[in-house]
Amino acid sequence: MLFNSYLFVLFFLPVTAAGYFLLNRLKRYGLAEVFLLGMSLWFYAYFNVSYLPIMLFSIVFNYGIYRLFGVCGGVGARRKGILLLGIACNLGVLFYFKYYDFFVENVNALFRTDMALKGLLLPLGISFFTFQQLSFVIDAYRGEIPDYSFLRYALFVSFFPQLIAGPIVTHDELVPQFSDMEKRRMDWRNLSQGLFIFSMGLAKKVLVADMFGNAANWGFAHYLELNAPNAWLTILSYTIQIYFDFSGYCDMAIGIGKLLNIDLPVNFHSPYKALTITEFWERWHMTLTRFFTRYVYIPLGGNRKGTARMCLNTMIVFLTSGLWHGANWTFVLWGGVHGAFCVAAKVFADFFKGLHPALNWLVTFSFVNIMWVFFRADSILQALVILKRAVCLNMGAIDANIIQAFQLKEILYLAGKLGLDRLYRDFPQVWMAGCFALALVVLLGKRNSYERMERFSARFSEGALTALLMVWGIFSLSGVSTFLYFNF
């Protein structure tokens, strides 16, 4: 079930919120948690019911590992063995579903073998709930987990706002909120804040990300036909699409949590405003960066064992992060180059500090734009062709298909009501340029959704904006599309 669907917005979400708060009002607290767990499992099973047993098995297995730590107690070889078993099984399941065919394809290519591919469907959210449970297992090994019931643990893993594409929450961020009696009563301020940021996220997804996505999809599908202007428009379209797509998802997840009085961690904080690549990764998918820092980088030694070890640890983290995003050499290259740039930023920190902030931003933003091409491309060759065409001297006309991607039926309707429909049709390039300019102004020059939510007050203007975005977003749901991070 998608956040940006009629079923979710008009039925699932209001029924879930009403049922949860009603049961709590009747003081059926345990039943309220069971209800929330059941709705979360339905939310997940709606995509494909065959995914559900995989997640349920993962939940039962990892809770069993947690209980085994309690049985063996103390420290020692048995405790470490249980930890290794937990890590190996979690990564093994992830490898089987996500990387088995990728591994076999490369073995076949390298050794000229003919092993059969399984053609496995990737269970939605497996990368996210696996990492979330890995963090739990490691914290349990360290003795940092209090006594949690199975119900609370299952709800921690399956809580639907963060289940499919994050944020990757830790137990201490989420589980205590389920037992907080103050959070079991409907809070009108949380409700208004939640609706506000949810409506902004919905608008980002269906009105902005999907529009730029139409242009990017055409460009990547016809990459051999691109001239320089079309190549740059394709690149920049994807840069804007993935920003508003992921930002929209994060806003909607936080908004849904707010509606249920659950505070989810911020996962996206204006990353394109970053002046350095290190700052970019402190702002983009923040909980994933935190996971790799806490459970990979620091255990490897972090920056405590000299510059060479710090560089190696950074590269390991980014190569792992790249592979986590997908089973393709494009992701490995994307992660590796990001890692190399982060290493350079650390080693030559004094040099970058000496640059003007505007130049630092330009270098960072340009680098991120270029690397998104590899992230989006089906192959390294396709990415290289697009980049080659972007720097070629073929300055032909902008393709009509890219221009057409920005022709929103809602805008055309409004233009007709205002008598401007002919202007809209006769000068579509002007409207397209305006879309790019407005998107860049919003993501670079304005407060982000979370900052706006924090300043939210139930004034008429903000209520009207919420209603406008919600209604416009709902009326634009006819072309429902999945979020980009559902693929990872």
C-alpha cells in the first residue's frame, strides 16, 4: 500500500488512527497495540502477501536471538557466537533475496560458468527492516536493551510509517513511545502538524517529483538520442526528482507518525544546501548514515587509528552503502566514488576550508548531480554515454517529450480559467524553465518541511495551505507511482 494512494489516504490512515485512539480511550491498551500491529502487517502484506512470512520469520528469529542473550548472560564465547549467528542469518537472508542473482551473474561472467538465476522478487523494505533489526541485535549483545515484550518488538520492526523506506529507527527512539500514556490520547497539535507535513510530502511526491520524473525517465530511456541540452535537462530532472521523491516520503512518514503521536527521527534535512560532501551525507538519509557510522565505521576503528585506516574505513562504509542501495555495479561505483571524495575532503580539509563557500557548494552540488547519473542508470555504459552527451558540442533543440513532461493538466485547467491557456500552450519552454527555477529556489533557498512543521501554528494561512496541498495532491493521485527508495 502506497502513502500516495486513495486507499491509504482516504481509508487506511483514518481508520488506523481512529481505531488506535478509540481503543486507548477505552483503556484497552494491549488491544490498541495489537490493532496497530495488525494494521501495520496488513499495510505490508498489501504489496504482496508472499512477502509477509519473510518479515514475520525475521521478526521471530531476531527476537529469539535477543532472548538468547538473556539466557546466556554475561560475556564470553557463547554470547559472541549468538551475535555472529544473528548477524550471519540477517545478512544471509538479505544476500539471498537481494544479491544472489547479481553474484551468480558475475561468477558466470568471470569463470564462464552457466549457473541458473533464480529470478527472485525483492521483498519490499527488506534492506530497511534487516538493518533495523541488526542494530537491535548488536545493541542487545552490548547489553543496552531493556526487557521488551514480543508485541512491542514486533511493533518496533513493523510500524508502518517507517517500514518500507525508513527512517531506520533504533529501539530507544521508538519502543518507549508505545508505552508512554501521554501519547495514547489524541493530541490536536500533533494532528495539525502531522496533516501539515503529510500534505507537503504528498504534494512533493505527486506534483513535483513525478513531474520531473517523467522528464528523467524519457531521457534515460532515449539516452542514445540526447543532445547536450536534453542530457543536462535529464540529469537535473533526476536530481530534482530524487530530492522531492525521498523528501516527500520522509515528510509523509513523519506526518503519519505525528498523527499517531509517534515522533520519528529526521531523515532528510536540505542536503542540496550542503557545502561539502561530508555535510551532504550528514543531511541525506541521515539514519542510514548513522547506522553505518555506529555499527560499521566506529567498530572498524573510525578515525582513531591513523589517517590510512580512516581512509580505508571510509571506503568500506561507502562501498557497503553503495551495494546496500542495489545489486548493480552502478551502485558500487556510485558508493566508491562518493567514498573517495569523502576521503579527499578529510585529507585535504584545509584546502577546502580555504575555498569560498559558494565555490564549495558548487563543487559539491555538481559532484552530486554527476553521480546521480550512475545511481539512476541501468549500466555504467549508459551513465557514461549520458555524461558524454552532456559535454558534447551538439547544442540542438530541446525535445518535445521533455517539454511535455511539465504540462500538468491541473495547471492547464487553471490557465484556462484565467484565460492564459494559449500562453501556456504557446510557450511551454517558459513554463518548463519556471518549474526548474522554482524547484531550485525551494530546495536551496527556503526552509524545509521539518523546519516549517516545527514553526507550525494553527493559523488560517497554514490551515488553508494544508487543505490546498492535500486536496490538490489527492486529485492528482490518478497516476500513482512508487517511491524511488522502495527499489532499495
